[in-house]
Amino acid sequence: MKNVKLILGILLILFITGCTKEDIDLEKLVLSGDSITYSDSERLFITESDLDLMEKLGKYTITWTSSHPNVISETGTVTRPSKEESDIEVTLKATLNGLEKTFTIKVLKMPSISDLTPLYGTYNMLFLGGSKQNGFVQSRSPLSL
């Protein structure tokens, strides 16, 4: 009977030590998305669009929490600040099996229309009919909304 208890005790110890948090490699927990980049100088991620947040790592389910859920939700949906606001830094925390890993992400504000001019240049408009003369007119200023 003592041998059975001893064997069960050893098996229990092996089972407990085999189920430690150390078998989770947090380096495999990464962020991804269409526009996410990492800035070495700022030591944070930068994004303009939604993130693809991992849901599982191995057999463990990941729970995400956000310091600004109105900017980056716990599902990775990004809502950019308006052009009048500043860029916002958000801390995302991933929790799995009692372990945590944090990421800092800067969400860039929406650009103003004048910020788009270097990307799209000037534009042409075609007037058809009315009191304007038919033809193309080139504009040198951005469209205002």
C-alpha cells in the first residue's frame, strides 16, 4: 500500500510540474495587421487600421484588454482619432494561463485633407453645361469638405 501511495505521489508531482506556466513561449504572441509597423526609436507599434489579435496560443485562450477600448477594442478594431485630435498611445495586454504580455501601440490620427495633397496632387474637374464653359479646369488647392 505504501508503494502505491508513493507512486501516486510521484505521478502527482510529475503532473503538477509538467503543467507549469513555463511551457508557454510568450515570444510567439505577436501583433499583426495591414498597416502595423514597429518603431525602434519610439519602442512601440504604430497603426492606422484594425489589428489581427491572436485568439489562442497553443491550447491556451488569450484574453485581451485595452487601456483605451474606444480606440483599440479588445477584438482589435481600431477607431482613429479625428484630425483635430492627437495620435493616441494604447496599451494592449494579453493574458493567458496567468501570464501577461503588453504591447504599446500608437494609433495615428486621421489626416486632414491638405495632408493628402502630396499623395494625390492636383485634380481635374469637368464642367458639363450650366453657366460654366465646357472643358477641364485645373485646380491648385485641395478640395475642402
